[in-house]
Amino acid sequence: MKILVTGVGGQLGHDVMNELARRGHEAVGSDLAETVDTPYAYVSMDLTDDASVQRVIAEIKPEAVIHCAAWTAVDAAEDAENRDLVKAVNVDGTASVARACKALDCKMIYISTDYVFNGKGETPWDPDCKDYEPLSVYGSTKLEGELAVAEALEKYFIVRIAWVFGVNGKNFIKTMLNVGRKYDTVRVVNDQIGTPTYTLDLSRLLVDMIESEKYGYYHATNEGGFISWYDFTKEIYRQAGLSTNVLPVTTEEYGLTKAVRPNNSRLDKSKLSRMGFEPLPDWKDALARYLVQIGEK
């Protein structure tokens, strides 16, 4: 199958390209940069330029598109000077990709987020729940992207993820390892609850999906139950052999962020099994493999 992957300069796009190649698919990567250090076919595509998107996708003629590209700088999205660009990437760019897919009658996977919900309560969010109430610019634009895909296409997968980490780029684990070596004590919030997502594991699921016709909304994070960022940090340090002291604090006590974070990032992933997809491995196992991958274990 010929598959176009957007955002290959990021954590998820990088791993998706590797997984597609491993399974023998013809993978073509795209991103904004003119060139990207990749062994695979690559084309530059500006999501904020609809003509560019339509031309590139029409020329490639993919049978499917896995749309990983997005503005993901959650706090920077709140700045007034960035809001037009955030919308241009997350909403208008996604709509452009969806229109191009419709013209070719090809499948599309759109990567979304738990930020489309309001983060209240303790009940895990069902993937088919429509009680949207995003608390941030990032969440609002990702929701608009979801709606653009669902309105334009029938052959689509909308996959919401949370707490992402991968080898190619910045993430929470790398940040906490750095501060854990620099400071004796770190403060981490313990009232935001969810589950991490390892892009290596997620990429396998996404390719399983694109090889199927089981369209719809899904939630996908690693298994192993729900934890706080505090719990996650403690396990990171335990597995990495760091003795850094971790102090639990509330989101209010922590402060510092411009964008409102959801307290309840619990995602109900049971639909994966019901639809015949293999769930992602336990997050502690994922963390262990990741630390080996980045040379920290």
C-alpha cells in the first residue's frame, strides 16, 4: 500500500515511517522542511498552503494518509501572535488534507488528543463521546480538525492519544531525566491523571488500522492503568536509577503554564479490543524499552 505520512520530523511520524517500511508498504514522508534526514521518500508540504497540500497529495496518489503533523506546543498556542498559525496548521491544514483524501477516495488517520474534553470527573472518556469542551486553544483547534475530517470523509480513523513520548524529539521523560540529574528535588503535579503513549507501540497500532477498514473514533494509550505525572516521574527515576526526590503538588500549586491542562485524561481504550485491534503494552514495559532505546538503561 502507498501511504503518505505527514509530520515525519516529529516523534510519531518518525516511528510510523519505520513501521510502514518494516511491513513492506511504500511510505512517503512529508513535513514543512525542504529536506529531512530520512532514508525514505520525502516531500516538503506546507499545511498552511491549501494549493501545496492539494498538489502534493494529488501527485503522490496515496492509498492512505496518516496525518501526524500538528502544532503541539500547548502553551505557545495560547499566545495571541501564534493563534492564527495554530489554526492554520491544526484546523485548516487538516481540512486541506481531508479534502485531498476525498478527491482520491483514500483512507485517512487523524491523530487527536484528550484535550478535546474538559478534563472533569474521574470517568474515562469514551472514544464516541461527543461531550466536547476543550479548555485551551490547542484543544479547540484539534477538535475542529476532528470535525473537519469527520465531515469530509467516510474512510477515516480519529485516534486520540495522550502523554506522548518517542525517540525523535522532546518529551516529558527526556525533560525529567535532565532536571533529575540537575536538581536533588523536583515538584510534579499529582492531580492530572492519564496514561502515557509510546510512539513506537502506537505506530504499530496505526498501521494495523490503516490496513483495515474498521473506521471510526478510537482512544489509544499504553495499558497498565491510570497514573499521575507524579507517579510517572517516580517510575522514570526508579527505572533510570536516579535518586532524585519527587514532591507531589497540585496543578494550582505548580502554576507556570499558560494553557489549562485537563485533570482527567483517562481514555477508555476498550473499543480497540472490541474491534479486533491489539492494545498497546503496559506503560512500565514501554518506559523500560524506551530508556534502552535512548541509551538511558
